[in-house]
Amino acid sequence: MKDCMEILGSGTSQGVPVIGCDCAVCRSSDPRDKRFRASALVHYSGLELLVDCGPDFRSQALRAGIRHLDGILLTHAHMDHIGGLDDTRALQWTLGWEPHIWCEQRVLDALKRHFHYMFAEKLYPGVPTWHIHIIDERPFSIGGAEIIPIRCMHGQLPILGFRFGRLAYLTDVSGIEDTEMEKLRDLDAMTINCVMHTPHHSHFSLPQAVDFLQKTGVKEGYITHLSHYLGTHAELEAQLPPHIHPAYDGLKISSL
């Protein structure tokens, strides 16, 4: 089986449709315009890896039929990327899997604040047992499969993206050093984020996202973490070069 990324969510922190919004995108009947918060399920070297676990994880897992995970990788600790971690307890109850999480120390510190009950001396019955593995921008392995973290900036916050063989998943990026760009050479496919056509303080604009993908030389690029400000899927797709596409929930991106 080829390595593959399944986009569980392609939306920004509010998702699409946005609560209370009556814009054309939020009213769209195109299923590609229904965007859960950004996350991906990566099938890599026989592993099933979840990248980020936002507040829509329960719905995403049910839709994707997730029955097993070998690990959870966290890019950073904003709530649209960690807010669903409590729902991993269902996998422990039904499948007996104790979640293994790979993240930076600053992310673990945030988890201890947001999910303090997971780290209590006496755990409440039913609380999942988390096994935390601390990482940084150096390569690491899970089950013998190498994963290469990519150091990025999300505004003033250092975060991580991840390379899985010839696939890469990046989100919430506003800048990246040239040394880290070298880690993104010779890719078949990758994602990058964009929330607006115009500049944003902590995300790429659409022109920046396109320029970034073109600089990497990736064969197929996918834009994720999309807001309703970008228009409908069809409208956005018409604005992009042939090898760059809007991501959508349920999309499967395979290595070539």
C-alpha cells in the first residue's frame, strides 16, 4: 500500500460553516465546503498516525472509521489542534489502546494546563493513560519508520510540521528558515496552510502559500486550514496553478 494522508479536517480554527455566518461559503451545498478543524490521518510504512487532534476529532474518527492508531503527533498546542484529545479515551475503552503522543516540551506543558486531570496523581476512572514522547526538530522514529520534523513559525510561536517519506504535512505556518526548507525537497505531495487572500499575522496568505509550494518543487501541493474568507472550493480551485489544489475533508493524498 502506498503512503497516504487522509485529510480529516481542512478548516481553520472556527471551521466552516462558521456559527452564525450567512455568507455564500457557509451556505454552500458543496460538501467540500464543510470543513472540520485541521487534522490528518497518515498511513505511513504500515503505521496509522494522527497529526493533531482538534475539537472535531470524534466526528472525524467516526467518519473515517478509525479503529487503530499507532500514535498522535502534535504540531502545537492551540485548541483547534489539541481540543479533541479527551476523546481518545474511547479508543482505550473499546480497543484497549493507550494513546502515545509525540510533541514538544512546550506542548506538553500546555497539555498539563488544559487537561490537568490527565496528569493527576490519582486518575479519575475512565481517564485515558497518555504516553508522552518529547521531540524537537531532529528526526525520530516510530516502529522503525523515520519521521522528520520541520521547524516553522506560527506568528511568534515555534511549531512543527512533519515529513513522512515523500509526503509532508504542514499547517499554521507564517514563516520557515531556508535550512528547514531543505527538508522539503523531493516530495510527491505536501500540505500548507492559508486563511486569507491578504496578509495575516500568523498564517500564509494565498499568494504566500502558492509561492511556498512552488519553491519546494513539490509535485502536488494542497492548501489546508481554509477559512470562509477564501471563497468556495470551486472558486479557490479556479485561482490555483494546475499542481496546487484546495484540500477538503475526506481527501486522500498518496505518494506517487
